[in-house]
Amino acid sequence: MASPVAFAHDFPFDPAYGYTAPEQLLGIPAPPAPADFEAFWRDRYARARAVSTRPVLGPVEEERDGVRIHGITYTSVGGVRLGGWLALPAEGPVRYGFVVGHGYGGRQEPGRDLPPLPGAAAILPCVRGMGERGRVVGIPDLAAEHVLYGIGSRDSYVIGECVADLWCAASALTEVVPELAGAGHLGGPRLGYLGESFGGGLGALALPWDDRFGAAQLTVPTFGSHPLRLTLPCVGSGEAVRAYHREHPQVADVLRYFDAATAATRLELPTLVAAALFDPSVPPPGQFAVYNALAGERELQVLSAGHFPYRGMTAEAAELDANRTRFFGERLTAADGSA
């Protein structure tokens, strides 16, 4: 089945969803927020900030690209103990800090998502239920099951707890790295956030409420415009939500609180978004809805495809890497006060 953006594929639907150019996607709006949307998220943030994360740094597991990579564990909301990795400069002080979210396959290793700036530290957490270091008894580790866990109520939905896991990861980072202890305070450094797919959607939900961050990059972010996503077939976690919604239409009221595009209307940080024209897992209209809704300075890099191998993918990834380094270098202030 040919797509309007000229990728041959075997999907029983069009992963471009009839859109043939970015211009058609740039007008997709965010859904309106529930009346207590901000109060809901600010309360969750306050509870996460009250957690004593008690980070424990493990030994060096790997050294490459100018960083030493340690294992790390920390406590998140509900007393859940989570793990991940911490990358620290092999030489010299820490000048920048990053939190790096992962996709909906979880994170089994640090991967290539290492700090985009020299002298940066980065925590790469595994949110609850995802990856060996994020395992929690009772929470499924398969995306199609994880995305439905606790979905019957906004207070029990696992996505809200995963957002809190990112906030607690930031707390653990600033506790274990003294140079970043002043993040969020007047004159202190600001953290950067990187998130792709699942991590991009979580970032859009987490960042509007957390003044410790100064800039973000969201790549093919999920959870954008749930009312639209519920009408679009896909092969990602969104399809599990669509199937659940058909049997439980009332879940739409819960999803209103976990819409990345709605949250983006409150996101004033400089944000770089990489959104795809063709994506069988995260429908592009939802990705662009997140970008369109951003309330602050924003930058867009259009990708030919997401969650799909294609010719030119390596070149586009290299371009995004270069854009990321420039973007954060221009917008984050180092811990020593320099640009």
C-alpha cells in the first residue's frame, strides 16, 4: 500500500493519515483542558518533589565518548525504587545536567542518548514497569498492557506515575551531582530534557510545572491530541487505547488529563520538536499537535518518518543530533554561569 509520502509498506492503513506536507499538519490544535488540569498536575508535581529520592550511585559500567556511565537507583512516588544509568564527564566538572526519557520499549542499556553538550551529566531513568531496571510487581512491561494500567481513573493511571518518575529522576540527579544542586533557584543552572516517542509525550506532560528545566527536545512525541488519536489506527500503544475506548468510552474523560498537546499549551520552555510525516506507531497529527500547541519559543525539524526504517534516516538523525547540540548550547546556562 503506497503512502502519500511515498513509502512502500504493508500496513492496512496509511501511516501518513492523508497528510502530504508539514503545512497541512501545522494547523492541528490542542484539545481544550479540563477546568482543573493545572491544579491536577501541580498537585502531582508537589507530591513528587516531596519524595526523598535517596539516590545510590553504582560503579562504572562503561566508559565512552568522554563520559563514565554508572548504574543508579532512586526512590519515586509511592516508595517505588527505580533504576537507570547516570553519565558523568570522565574529566572536569559537571557544567550541564540532562534527564533523558526513553521510548515505549523501555531502556535495556544506556544507548546513544548521552549528553549533547561537553561537560554534561545525564540521568537515564527507567520509568516504572519499563525495562529490567524499572520493573515493579504488578505493572505490565509490554507497552500495549502498560498503557492501560490504572487507566480507569486519572489518579491511578500509570502515565501520571511515569511522569512523576521523571521528576524524581531530576531530583536524584541534582542530589548526586553537587554542581546541579541549585537547579531551579535564582542564578542556578537549568536542566535539559530529551525524550523520544513515549519519553517525548511524558516530557510534554512533565515540563510545564517544573522550573528546574531550561530547555527541551521532544522527538516524535506520543499522547498528542487524544480525541484525534482515538480515530486513527496505528500499531503502537495508541491502538490498545483505541480498543479499550471502544468498550469503555468513558475513558476519554481520563485521557483529557494526559494529553501531551494540552499540556504543551502550558509549556513555555524553549523546545525543539522533531515530528515525522509518516509514522505507523505514533500518528503524525498527534506529534504536530504537540508542536503547534507549545506556548514558548519553539523549533521544528520535520522527519520523513518515525518508527520506520527508511533511506536517508541516518542523515536525518545526524542533522537532528547537530540541531540538538546547537539548540541546548544556545539556551542552557552552565553551572558556572557561562553560556
